[in-house]
Amino acid sequence: MTAETEYAEKRWQALALLCIAQFMVVLDASIVNIALPTIGTALDFSQDNLSWVVNAYVLTFGGFLLLGGRLADLLGRRRVFMSGLILFALASLAGGFAQNDIQLIIARAVQGLGAAIVSPAALSIITVTFKEGAERNKALGAWGAVAGSGGAVGVLLGGILTDGLGWEWVLWVNVPIGLITAYFAPRLIAESRSEGEARNFDIPGAVTITAGLSLLVYSIVNADQAGWGSTETIVLMLIALALIGTFVAIEQRTADPLVPFRIFRLPTLTGANAVGLLVGASLFSMFFFASLYMQQVLGYGPIKAGLSYLPLSAGIIISAAVSSQVATKIGFKPVLVTGLLFIGVALLWWSRVSPDGNYVSDILGPSVLAAIGLGLAFVTTTIAAVAGVEDEESGLASGLINTSQQVGGALGLAILATIANSVSDSVSDPVSLTDGFHAAFLTGAGFAFLGLIVALTLIKTSDSKAMIDRGA
């Protein structure tokens, strides 16, 4: 038996390994949220700096995704995947041992860098391992279930670990997972890279886009404190946009660009990334404000709030599995459109929550609709984003869709937090807080419905139907 055949027979085991890695990466964006008050007390954080335990991770994750995806294409997808896992595990270990706020924030930033390397490399490996059609859709269904439910599970696991073992374990839990996954990677995953491309690395392009995206994410997450109309925010955003504009100019002139702009000639890929940005904005804000509503208005404790997410997590897993199968039969576009409709309706329902609400009508009901929508939309957005992409550019396509979702999440959360704070005039009055949440959820629904319009207009029905033929 050749090595190629042996790896092909192990591809479903490899998929499980890749999903574990992605689950860890997604989990870490939310697992620290419940632990923040405990971390603040233990390390003597100021209230202003405490948010940077989350923001530092989001900043480097969103800023380095494109670079991580292209590194996987050029240097070897398995090699880059393993390197990212080891970096992530070591940063998690260091974070748990942090003695002050600066040490923890730096560790979280390095974690985000590791995540930006792991996530696009893992998705790229799936794309080149599973042929386009039914098999890849099934694999991406598993990927979507893991990615979609990770945020909800993170809230629950964060509460359990913080109460039972201490805040350090929300970071240390990653260490054995990351190292064991890296150990098994060469035994289950074949090495692959873009054989036809030169190894000349686009340093100017890499520097400008990474700096531009990082600064853009920073200016967004910092705007809630500095103010959207402040000189600081405006100047930072202008510099970020100038860097991104410089990147575009560099890419159009260099022989070996980091992002070959020919990839945007695929309208479905472009549309999928626009939808990914809007779904990210809806998804991040939904988890954030639902958690605040349960704890600040309904008075739930951390573990009860986490347990309240279980129907949402289970629903995402089930609907993601169904999504991949249905997309194979009828195409990904109608499934994506249906998912976005469900997300929009769920957020509209959440925009009607009551200050004296109850679990069934104000949490469970919209959670079920959101779970169906997220499972359907997340999987099909990813399928659309890599449909028709050549193997040598799979890392790039994976980095693009991950970047769209992360930047969308950061942008959406910052905008909606500003809206909620402007409507609510008290941090202790349940009625005032609920008014702010109403406005935030309503705006989130607007993002989802805008995504629905983008999907209908930009994603080509012919590409969706072509996948049916390939899956037959």
C-alpha cells in the first residue's frame, strides 16, 4: 500500500483531528468570557483593560488569517498546521501562569496568532483531502457543526472550569489538546502544498495586509471606549484603510502576490465572503448579548447561562449535518438563503425579549431558530467560499472566508455594543438594559437580512447547481 493510499483511507480520522483543532480555536474566543471577573480580581485588572483579554485574541486572529492561509499553501499545509498548534498550546500554557495583566494579554495575542495559523491550514487540508461534491460537503458539515457550536460550548465549559478548578484552566485545557493533535497530525494527514507556484514570498504584501487588518480590528474593538467619532478612532481607521489600499496596489504589481486578485473573478467566492462577514457580525453579537441578557437581566449564574446554550449547540450540530446533505441534493444557495432567513427571524424574536422574561419564550424559542439558521448558513457559506477554487489556492480561499467571519464579528460586536450602550442609560436597571439589547438584536437581524440579499444577488445559482452534478 502506498503512502498516498494509506492517507486516503485515513481521511475521515484526519477530519476528526482537524475538527478537534478547530473546536479548540473557536472555543477560545468565548471560553474566557465567563472567567473575566475572576481573572480581573486575580491579576488586578483595571475595568478598561479587562476587555483586552478577549480583544487581544480577536485582534491577532483576524489580522493574521490571510497570512496564515497563504503560508499553508506555500510552505506545506500539514507543517503549518502543526506549527500553529504547538504555538497555540505554548501560549495557553504561558497564559495560565501569567502573574499580571500585561503577561496575560501578550499570551492571548500569541494564542490568536496560533489560531490564525491553525484555522485556515485545517480548512485548506479538508479542501484538498476531500473531492468537491458530496464527500467534501459531508466533511464541511462536520466542520461547520464544530465551528458553529464551539462558541456556545465555550461559555458552558468556561463556567465549569472557572468554578471547579480556577480561571487558569480555561487556558491550560488547550495544552494537552493542542500537543496531542500535533502528535497525531503526521500519522493521519498527508503533506500538501502548491507545487506549481514559486516560493518567493510577498513580504511587502504580507506586512501591509497584516498591519492593515490588525489595525482595523483594533480600531473597531477600541471604538466602544474611545468613541466612534473620536479623533483616535478616525485616524486609526484611516491608517488601516491606507495600509489595505497599499496592499491592493502592491498585489496588482508583484509577480508572486500574497493574494492573487484573479481569485475574486469567482463571483460566488466574493459573495460567500460578503455573506461570511455579515453572518459573523450576527453570530458574535448574538452570543454576546444573549449571555448578558441571561446574567444581567434574568439573573442567571455562569453555569446556568452556559447550560441554557445546550439546545443551541445541539441544534447547530444537527442542522449542520442536515445542511451538508441537503446542499448536495439541491445546491448550496437555497440552503444558505434559508439559513440566513432563520437567523434574521431568530434575532427579531430576541429583539422582543422581556425584562421579566422566562427561559422557554425568551431563550429557548429564538435559540432553536438560530441553531437551525446557523447550521444551515455556516456550512453552505464555507462550501460556497471554496467551490471551484483550485487546490493550490485552497489556503488562500480558507484564509479569506475565516478573515471575513472574524472581521465581521469584531465589526458587528463593536457597532452593536455602541448601539446598546447609547440606548441603555443604566447598567443596573433591567428595563433599561433590555431596551439596549432590543436595539442590538434588531440591528443584528438587519445584518442577517442584508446577508440574505447579498446571497440572492451575488452567489451564482449555476455554481450551486454545478456542485450537484459533481456530487452525483
